[in-house]
Amino acid sequence: MQEPISMPDIKIIKQKPMYRFLLVLTICATISLQTWRTLFNNFAVDVAQIPGSLTASLQGVRELGGLLTFLIVFVLLVIKEHRLSALSIIVCGAGLAVTGFFPSFVALIFTTFFFSLGFHYYEATNQSLTLQSFTIKESPLVMGKLRSLSAATNFVIGIFILIMIFVIDYFATGKTIVDQKAIESNTGLIILIIYLIVGSVVVLFGIWGLFQNPLDKDAVPQVKRFLLRKKYWLFYTLSFLAGARRQFFVVFAVLLLVDKFEFSIVEITLLFIFNNFVNFFLSPLVGKLVNIVGERKILTVEYISMIFIFIAYAYTDSAWVVVGLYVLDHIFFNFAMAIRTYFQKVADPSHIAPSMSVSFAINHIAAVIVPVVGAIVWEFYSTSVPFVIGAGLSVLSLIFVQFIRTQVAEKQA
């Protein structure tokens, strides 16, 4: 009879310096991305007067920073990984802070790339440090907990944005009664101030991170060179497909609401608030499920679900259905952590840092291509076609997931 799976004590995990370090910087990265993402479509479409198709292509620019993460292995020759994480947060915050000052397509290419570079370099080093610093049983719980706290952070920042919208509008117009038309006329000013405030706070915490040293003295030294191994082919493939899958959630689902259903900045903010409220409770459960049922089953459920969700996105004419699909989409998005925990189980411990940077770059090859191709299809054919493509990619992902095999031995336990 198989023994029940024992779970690590999350209280002990929280006492590790690396957990606290990643917690603070992950919250900063989360605040940056959520603030940027909540306001960006309205900023681009309503303020900069950029068409929906070009707005989607800017999302491709946002992924260029991820495409360049393969260079991390060379950066690590001159700077320690945890300090690169903190420096990345500083760059991310600075990029966010200046975005609102430049409401034009060309300017947004540069500010988006700058913001993206910082965010993606942090995400790559964050994933690497997590897999290096925690055991196979601990890492899913850490990822789940950090995603849960990220959802809570997104909830709070959503409330903050909502309050700031009305406060800034009041000082701009002097009206105490909420006036949707007045808010729309002041959208540019509102977004500029929110981006500036949030970006500046993130920069300050990034500076704090530069002076921390959370590394475990017993951590396995990492290979500091470009590393591409045939034995990791499945991990690379799943990372590539996950990059494509993410764009349909991040880019086209929200764009569908803004461009087709004309959701306002307030309505998009309320959607994000509710979405993160749900995921605050569900994300830790996903981490536990990875330990209980394994990566193959978790990812199988995700991709079967995504096939139906993408098809529904493509053919519904109801804004409320799209809202419900978006919430479900985000719930299943949490399951992607199983790709990284699978890699931790099959990888040489010294290969984690270089392999994560390479896989992150591979992930973003798809992330750069999908918004650009999807934008062309969106503009010249139909808003439904990108989601049909997403359903097809989900079928492909489902097939590859079935090749997952892991040793469930107590490695690193």
C-alpha cells in the first residue's frame, strides 16, 4: 500500500531568508505588471489613440524582454543572481514610472521594452532561485503561496487603482459625484499619476533588495554558460507552448473586452479585482495538488479545459460569458507551475539557472510571435480566429504533456 504523501511545513519554509527575499520582490513585480496591464489597453486605445491591432502588437514588444533572458547566463558572470533579481525590479519599476508620460505608439515601444526587460529578468531569476533554494516537495508550495500572495497583491492594487481613479478625477474636475464621462476625459492624467506612483515605490523596494543576501551557503553552484541539452527537450517544448498559451489570456482576452465590448477602465479594474480575489484562495491548493497527483495529470486538466475555454472565447457574443471565461482561464493558468516542478525533478541541480534562462527565452519566442500574428488576424480576418488558434495549440500541448515522466523519489527532500 502506498504511503500518504507528507507535506513540508510551510511555517518552516517561510523562515528561510530566500522566501522573504522572493516574497518582497515578487510582490513588487506583481504590482508592476498588474498596474501596467490593468491600465495599458485603455491608455493605448483611449489616450494614445492606437488601434486595437497595434495595441496587441505592443504586447509582443512586451515579450521581447523575455526573449532576451538567455543572456542572463552571461550577466551572472559579473553579478550574483539574487542581486540581478533586485536590479531587474529597479528597471521594471522605472519603466513603469515613465510610461504615462509618452502616449504615442513609437514611445510606447521603448517604454514597454524597458519595463519588460526588468520584469522578465526578474521572473527568470525568481524561478531559478526558487528551484535552487527549495526541495522538490517545497517548491510547489512556495510557488503556490507566492501566486496566492500575488493574487492578494493584485486585489489590493486593483482597489488602489480604483480609488485613485476617483481621487485624481475629483482633483481634476472638482466633482464629488462619479462622472464616467469626466473620468474618460481625464484618463491620460489618471494613468500617468498611477504609473508614476507605483513605479517609484517599486524602485525603492528594488534598491532594498540590492542590500540583501538570502543565498544558502550549501546551494549547488550553477553552471555559468549557455546550456541547451537534448534530455530537456520536453521541458523546452512545454515552455514554448506555454508562452503561446499565456498570450491568449494576457493579450486577447482583455483586448476582446476593451475593443469588442468597450469595457471602461473602471470595469476592467473591477474584473481584475474579482479575479485575484478568487485566485488568492485557489493558488495554494494548486501547489498542493502538484505534490499529490503529479505534473502530468495537473497539466492534462489545464489543457483539456483550455480547449473548451478558447473555443468559447471565439464564438460568444456575451461580455458576461467572456468575463466568466477570463476568471476560469486565470485559475487554470496557475497549473503552469507544474512545468517548472517537472523540470526540477529531472534536471541536474547545477543546470537550473542556465536552463531556466534558456527555457524562459524559448517561452518568449512564442510570446513575441503570437501577439503580432494574432494582431494581423484580429485586424484583417476576425476576432475569433486567434482563439481558435489557441484551442489548436492547447491540443498540441495536451499531446506533449502525456510524455511527462518523473521520478517521485524523495530527491532533495
